[in-house]
Amino acid sequence: MFIEQGIKPENKFWKYIVGSLVVILISSFGQIPLMIGIFAKSFSDGKGIPQLDEKSLMTYLEPNLTLFLIMLSFVFAMFGIYIVVKNIHKQTMLSVTTSRAKVDWSRILFSFTIWSLFTIISTAILYYSSPESFVMNFKLVPFLILVIIGTLMIPIQTSCEEYVFRGYLMQGFGNLARNKWFPLVMTSSIFGLMHIANPEVTKMGYIVLVYYIGTGFFLGILTLMDEGMELSLGFHAANNLVGALLVTADW
């Protein structure tokens, strides 16, 4: 059973609090290159100390470079998760990934393919049914760079979030409550609320959080019912990667 793999007498809940803080600390080091780039660009343009609100931070560097540097913090976070799982909890990464003897890559590919097709088809339907709501903004070279950066970095970002919420914290709250509903509610709620600073929430309102919390519940249920994260890993990667390659907004 997946969630029970983290339930051990020595795996006290305080370790998950410490482990989460360690992951946050390590991931913060991954934000340093972005801040260096922003400060360097701002001073070179004669603007002095840059504005540090989220909207302004997105405007200093070229968009693809900004994306790469933002994603870099998730590379550090994944390293942090590995350190915490191995050294604080004395577990393997496999134990927080799946209950199977090895990771089932066919499940990941299946989920990724299904949701990619759904995203592409639904976006096409929206475009052809309401073309006035879209502006074609295709530029070959920036798009190819986006494809490379997105393909390399976005699956790391989505996998990091899955390991934190559907893997590490799911087992952590399972340790605390010794049931499945409490970990599902807690990880889904925290996952949704972590998106509260996203620009689309500012633009569209807090109602968007219903989607994020609902997605958290969906991915959590997938993980618990399938006894592993493979389906949620594929879904999350497809959702973010294909979405990033298809559409964007000026905000």
C-alpha cells in the first residue's frame, strides 16, 4: 500500500515539518540566479534597484530566460526532496513514488498522452468556436527555444510538486492521521492555496482556486486509488507543458 510505506515508528510528523523546511531552504538557493539576472539587467538599464513584485519580476529578462531561471529552483527542490527522503526518513525515492517494485513508466506515458490529447483538442475547439478571443503569436525561433526549455524543465517542476504533495506530504499526513481522507484533504488544500499568488488568480479572482484545489483532489485520488504517483506525474506534466506551448496571456 502506497501511503503506508511511510508509516514507521521512527517517522514522526515533526520530521516532515523539518523536511519541508529543508526543501524550501534548498529551493531558495535555486532562485538566486534569477535575482542576479534581474538586478544585473535593471542596473545595466539604469533603473537601479528593481521592483520585486511578481508582475514586475517577469518583465526584466527575455521570457524564455525568465522561464528557465524560474524552473531552476525546482531542480534544487528535487535535490532537496532526495536529501530529505534518504537522510531524514531513511526511505528510498521509489517508496514515495509508488507501491510497485519499480516505477511504471507506461502509466506515466498513458496519463501524459491522454491529457495532452484532451488539452490540444479542447484548445482547438475553443479557438475555432471563439477565434476573436485569441491572437496568433507564433514566432518560430522563440517557440523552438520554449519547446526545449519546457520539455527539459517543466516536467521537473511538475514532478517536484507531485513528490512534495502526492508523495512526501501524503505519506506524512498519513503518518499523523493513520487514514487516507485526512492526507487527501490536507495535501489538496495546501496544493491549491500554494497557487494563490499566481497572476491568473489576480486577474480572474479567487474562484480560480477552486480549479487548483479540485485538481489537487483529483491527483490525490488518482494516487491513492492506483497506489502510486505515476498517473498524477503524467497528468501534471501534460497539463503544464502542453498548456505552456499552446497558449499564454499578456498578464
